[in-house]
Amino acid sequence: MSTKKLSDIPVSVLDLVPILQGQTAAASFQHTIDLAQRVDQMGFKRYWMAEHHNMAGIASSATVVLIGHVAGATSRIRVGSGGIMLPNHAPLVVAEQFGTLATLYPGRIDLGLGRAPGTDQVTAMALRRDLRGSVDEFPQNVVEVKNYLGPVDPTARVRAVPGEGSQVPIWILGSSTFGAQLAGILGMPYAFASHFAPSQLQAALKVYRESFQPVGDLKEPYAMACVNVIAADTDEEAIHQSTSLYQSFLNVVRGTAKPMQPPVESMDGLWDAQERYAVQQMLRYSFIGGPKTVQEELQAFLDETGVDEIMVGSNIYDHAGRVHSYEIISRFFQPSKD
């Protein structure tokens, strides 16, 4: 059991840049900029966006472009990827892109790397043209990116310009023990996707901490977990707003691509018992309620995991409600002064 309090650790934001039913991707980008500017003022530490492709409800496919857009519209908060799906990209291209971002916004860029495609296999083929060995090569590709962004080596035949010497912090993202062990062996910070794949959280944290070897500036393991939080002024309002999140995951279970749906009075009749169970299993680490409820549940999660940082996704259809959710959450944590 951890003895940390929420006020001892920083809190960060995961923005999936949702496309809302009846709205456009352009509106999603406007909401993202507004939210990023608000949470920057609230003291959140990071603002990460994730690479997803061919999804009607997510507008963050060109993740690197959005990172630059958000970093340019904010002043303090770290902006990064949660994550870049490395099998979709050549390591040199990733290093050049993030080296460019780090040159434009010094000390404010994070690079989170994942080994999943962030889409279905047909779309992965459209992205890459070749699926052979891409996941199996993830460890060596991570090392390659790390080397490109590391100390300047004038003798290297291939160099990331800009990028070399930038020392952009690189995170390993994961939802299993594979990424946890890799992050530990390479001495890198680790972020777990417990907001949609909770089953191996505890096992992955254990593997990461036990396999960690200090490298460079990171002397001790640093673990972050992402969770869903729907916070409102009352439990009843939060439960109502959470039905948009449940509908989004129901669409994932069914394999149906839809924009984010507005909240409904009840999920009864929208899912059967099997679908309800599947969605609730995926959303195990979702904390929904008024300020007191959410604070207690987040503290219990911290007690259980002992993570060093919590990242929060508040997937709420109403933009004002989404901003308010983060306002409530910000009161519980240590404000970042980076």
C-alpha cells in the first residue's frame, strides 16, 4: 500500500480529441486548444494526445501536428504523445519530428512510444504498406529513436537534424508486461493504459519496478497510470455524463465506428448483459461522481498502485462539462510549476 497523497503527485491530461456527434473535426481542434489553455492555467503537468487512425470519433490521427498546435497555444504545460505508434513510422522520422518540436518549444515536449498500430490491420497496412516484423522490432526501434535524440555523434552516418542532442524525454507506453519490462531494462519512464486495458496494471507495475536499471538522469523507476474520470458537481450529474463514455466503449466492443454520442438517461436497452460486462471490465479504472466521490476513489487508486503520476481522460460530450471536470480534479493534486 502506498502512503502517498494525491497532493504529493502531479496530474496530467490525455485528450483523445473526440469528434462529437453532429460536429466537425475543426470544432474538436477548437475544444482541444481551449482545454489545453485552461488546464495549463490549472497546473496540470502534461497534455498528451494519442495516435489513432480510421476512427470516426477521434481526430488525433496527425498527432505530431496537433502537438505543435497545442504547444504553440500554451505557455508552461508539457505537450506530448500518448503515444506515437512506433511500428507505423521510421525511427528517424519520429526523431526528426520530435527534435523539431523540441527545438521550437524547448523543455516542453514529451515522446511516448507504443507498439500497437492504433487501428485495425487493414488500416495499418494502408499506413505502412508492410506489416512484417514491425511489432517484434519495437525494442530495437525504441533504442534507435533514443540514439537519434541523444548526445551529438559527429561520426554517425545518419543523424536527426534537428533532434540530435535534444534529449527529448522518451516514455514507453503499454497495457501489458512487455512494455513494462522494456522500460525497466532501458531505464525509461513508463505509462500504463489502465483507462481501457486495466487487467495487467498491477503485474506491469511490479515488472517495471523490479526490472528497472538506472540510465542517465532517471535514477529510480517513474510510473504513470492513465484513468478515466468524469467529475461533476454531483454524483447524479457525473453518472449522466458518463453515459457518453459507456457508449463510446460499447461501440468499441461492437466494432462500430461512430462520433462521440451525447449522454442518455439510461444505458438500459442500449446494451445486453454480455456487452455491459465487457465495457465495465475495460472501464474498471473509471472514477465517476461529485468531488468527494472522485477524490476518495482516486486516492484509493493511488493507495493501490503507488504510481508517481496520474493521467486523466475526461471524455465528456459537453465541452463546458469537460473543462469543469478537470477543474474539480485539479484541486486534489500537486500543481505543476514546470
